[in-house]
Amino acid sequence: MSLDRMFQALADGTRRAIVERLVRSPATVSDLARPFDMTLPGVVQHLAVLEAAGIVTSQKIGRVRTFQLAPEALTAAGDWIGAQRLPAERRLDRLGEMLSTTT
């Protein structure tokens, strides 16, 4: 799973909303489409992007396709963000220490 593909998939607000919904429980395409003002094929396109990025998986039973968040799908993105945050926080801590000693 590529971080570039994952961040590109999550760059869209509709796809982030779909992920937020799937955090609660698996859902069908119809359930996922309900809160959006778009066609079912439009929602399916968003789901295809999320699935290609490895963020969601799907299962088809009969004519009903159900999507769920992939296990630990966002771990790689969270790890990368965390690794970037720690050095930045350290720099801000040092700046705060410097400012508190100069005043």
C-alpha cells in the first residue's frame, strides 16, 4: 500500500466522510450513498479509489456489495504523520524554553 495513493484517496472530503462512516461499522453502497447528493455510480467511484488505496475492502453477497474499513488501513499514514510531528514538537519545545529564559 502506497502512502501517496492513500493520501491522494483521503484528499477528497467525500471519501473522508465515507471512511468516518465505515469506522462505526460495515455498510452497503446504498447506505454509504444516502447522506450525499450524488448518484450511486458516483459513490461507487469514490469507493473504488478507497479500495485501490487499501483503505476499504468489499464483499459481494448476491446483488449487495458491503464495504468495511480494512484492518489497520490507516496505520501507515498515522505512523508517517507521527514521525513528522515528533521533530516539530521538539523544535517548538526548544523554542518555548528559549523564550521563557529570555523574558
